[in-house]
Amino acid sequence: MPTHGSLTKAGKVRGQTPKIEARERTSPSSKVRNKNNFIKRFEKRIQPGQKKPERMGRR
């Protein structure tokens, strides 16, 4: 089975692209996010989704 191009050209584009520094993380880490989700779901008993019982009558 012939290949689509020689293996000597492999990684050519990735090697030519300039390195960009990573952005600072804006969202909380996964440990903090999981703790907040646990508090919402089990301690405060907030139901997930957009159809919340207290919002069902308003327009």
C-alpha cells in the first residue's frame, strides 16, 4: 500500500508553527468544581436542568 507522501516530511507543519504560551485558567479546577456540584445536588437539593419548579409559572 503506497503512502500519501514520504515519511521525511512528517511533522513539517507542526515544527514550523510558532509556540504560543498557554492562557491562564479562568474556570476553577476540577476538584473545586466537583465540590460545588456536590453541594448543589446533595446538600441544597437543586434539580439539574432548566425546568425548575419555582420558574414554571412565570412568563
